[in-house]
Amino acid sequence: MRRIRAPAVISIVAGLAAIGICMTFLLSQTKAQNNVVSDLIAYLTQKGVPVKNIEITSRIPFRVEVTLQSASSGQGVAPDDPSFEHIVQRGVALVEKRDNIKFDVVRVIVVNTQGVPIYWSDVPVRTVEETLFPSKLDDVTTAGLIREQIGLYGMSLDKLEVSSDTDGTQVLTIRLSVQDIGIANSALPQFMPELRVLVEKLNAEHGTQIVICKVDIVDAEGKLLLKYVLDLQLAQENWWQADGLTLEWFPHPPPAD
């Protein structure tokens, strides 16, 4: 019988111990990843996002695929779909921070009512770093300040309210109406950047905590022209707009010659 020398025995034991440590780590990492996905599903469901499926497509790196059900029956996305995508991105950032685990890639796929994919995107995975404190002004006072200072440029203000979300952020919701799309095209290049400046000024000078801004614009017949959401904490904008609405309100590369 061939004897194993003591150094060789020690090497084997050390190797087995290393394998055991590695397996323990992988099992704990798998459990943590499963938990964070469960938390994400719970967050999105609570927010009313039509989640069709969430699947882990890779453990290392950690990649997740989120499939959303659109109300669209055709090849174009529905007005609510970009807002749902924003909630996915925000949910990822919040559960990452709470569960202390990092997503590497989050892919959002939107399918129409026939189950056909009509849109996909690898959404930016951003970190929520700021610690939010309660706003120094209540929601009603904050809304009043905005109403006093906001420029409408020919648009009518149908609704302006500020509400506090469950995670401590303030959400500004604005609904505007216009007689026709031409008025919106004229107003938006001035209105949108000024709105952002106004909100950032209130946060800096009055201690408000407005993090999310939502803007809807409809025409005289109630047809939706723009559905927009800005997340200042994530530095992210998502929107849907009707055909014929200008893009001059949003920075974009000049057309190629």
C-alpha cells in the first residue's frame, strides 16, 4: 500500500477546506440573490407595475431579466411603459441598498398583449447614495411655492400636487393641458428645463426633498401628448410622447449632415 506523506495530507485537507469555504460562499450568495429578486418583485407589485416575469440569467456576474406586460396591442410601447421602466430602475437601487447586494445588469423587456417583445433595454444600475431627511416644508406648502413660481408659457395648469412617498421622498405631480400640440411644442423647450431648475432650487434653499417629478400634458380633447418622469436621485428621465411633439425640450445630438 502506498503511503501518503504528511505534507501531502495537509495539502489535501487545505484544498478540501478551501472548496468547502467556496461552496459555502456560493450558497450564501445564491440565497442573497434569490432574496433580493423576491424583494424586487414585492416592490414592483406594491407599486402596481405589471411584472410578467423576473429571471436570474447569470449569477456571476449578477444579471436579471425583468419582463413587463404592456397594454399595447401593436409594436409601439404604451404611455405607461416608460414610467414602469423607471420604477424598475428605482426598485433595483432601493433593494440593492437595503439588501447590500449589487446587480451587474438589469434588462427590461416589454411585451405586448400577444406576448411579443416590443422593447428591451439594459437599464442603468445606479446607487442611491444620499440619505434623505424629512422635508423642512410640508407637501401643501411645497406645492404652493411651486405653483407661485412655475412658468406655463401658454399651457393650462390642471393639477399640481406634492406627496410624500413611503421611502421618504417627495413626488411632484403636474398635469397640463393645451389647446393644440403647437402650443406644447412652443412651451416645452422653456418649461421643462425651468421646472428642473425650480425643483433643485427648492431642495437646496428651502430643504424640500422633491426627488421625483411627473408631468402629463394633454390636448383640448384629452389626448395624451406627453407622459414624463424625472428622478433627480438617480439622474434618470423616462418619457412617452405622441407623434408630432417636439424633442427640442430634451438635449439630443444635432442631426447628421
